[in-house]
Amino acid sequence: MQNRIGYLLVCAAVAVLALPQMGLAQDGITYEDYKVQLAQYEKRSAEAAGALAECKSAGEALSQQIADTEGQIAGVMQEIYALVGSDEAGVSNYMGSLDRIEAQLMGLMNLSDSDLFDKRDEFDNLSELVKKMKENKISLIPAAAANLRNIEQLLERIDSRMPAKRIKNYTVLRNDSLWKIAKMPDIYDNPYLWPRIYVENRGTIKDPDLIYPASVLKVPFGVDRGQHLVLQGHSLSAIASQVYKDASQWSKIYQANKSQILDPNLVFPAQVLDVPAN
């Protein structure tokens, strides 16, 4: 603005100096008219300079207010870091971890039910990680608390969709048997698990020794949380040792499954047992 006004003033001054040579009367503009215009330019220049000075002063005051506010925010943040036992880098890393967990959960949300079942271990690991992160005092910071709420909602939505087991359809071929099917590498790779297929298809298989070509069998994979699939050589004490890290807890499993365990010393491959929480 100052440069523009200065340029106008210079132009006006040059015009005034050149009046005798320009023949003012020829253009109908007198020397007095130029003096009036010059005075107007000078007045406008002074007004603009005053307004610019006021803007500059207001800008400097605003900049100082911003600096003071930023200083206050920094002070408050240092107090917050002290309360949660961390620092700026620690909080930044924590928030980054939450963002990565949320991104992983969004990926799981987009999977089909069958594919989601295959990612159950990943989902369980993320759930445990979120529990541990909630124990960190940084989780009390409002931004972190908001992210955790979103993450917990995603966990609930995925958990509600998580299948208890995955089903694969198998078309019976000539000379097939349940034993042979269970033994296939892409099924169980274990012939002793043939009863699982029989139990899943009891509505269509009247005799486990008789299955017919072209019939379609449902082959289950996996078990629900809180359940255990008995394999060859398993015993209740071995299962308790695996689940509870304490073989003496076998009676807890027995009591939960008395309807299908006639003798606590005898469990069979392919049985699916309920395992109570410890």
C-alpha cells in the first residue's frame, strides 16, 4: 500500500513540475487543480499510513497473545505428561500405536466371515493388547480415551461377527469314507477326527460307515472360545495343563462336560469340550 501511494505521489509531483511544458490550458486542467489533487493524495496517504500502523500494532499484539497462549498450552501439556508419567515422545508413540491397532481392526472388519475366522488369533492378540494399553495412564488423556472408545466399539462389532467355527463343504467321491476324508491333508490330516464330520452331519448321515458319492458334507474347522477339541492321546489332566497350566484342574472340565464324558479317565478324539474360565 505504501509503495502504491508513494508511486502516486511521485507521479503527481512529476506532473506538477511538468505543467509549464504540458500546456495546462490546452487540457483544461489548471495548476490549482493539480494542487488540490496532490493534497487529496497526501491526505489519503496519511490515512492509509495511519491505518497500516494500527494494523501492524494489532498484529503484533495478536502475535504476542498467540505466543503467550502457546506457552500456556505447553506448560499445561508438561503438567499432563508428568501426571501420566510420560513425555511428548511417549504420548506420540502411544497415539501412533492406537492408530495402528484401529487400522488393523478396520482391515478385519472388511473380511468375510470365513476369512475372519482364520484371523481369530490376530483379533485375540489385538484385544489383549488393547487391555494392556488401557492400563497405561496415557489412556486418560482425552484424545487417547476417545481413540480407545472407537477401538473398543470396533472390537465389539468384530466379536459379534466372529464365527464359532468355519465350515467347508466336501463332495463325497466314490470309495470315500469319513476316516479317509478326515485323513486328507486339506481336511484334518488326522483320521481319528472323523467323528467331527459325523456329528456335524448327523441329520444326513444315518450310519457313519455309509456315505454316498455326490452327497455334500459339512466339514467343521476350529471351535468356539471357551471350548477345546480333543485330539488323539489327550486326557482331561493334559487339557487342564494346557489350558490352566495346572493339571489338577481337570475336574473343572469334567464337571462342565458330564453329559458327554461317562468316564473322566476316557475322552475321545473329536470331542468338543467346554472349558470354564479359570
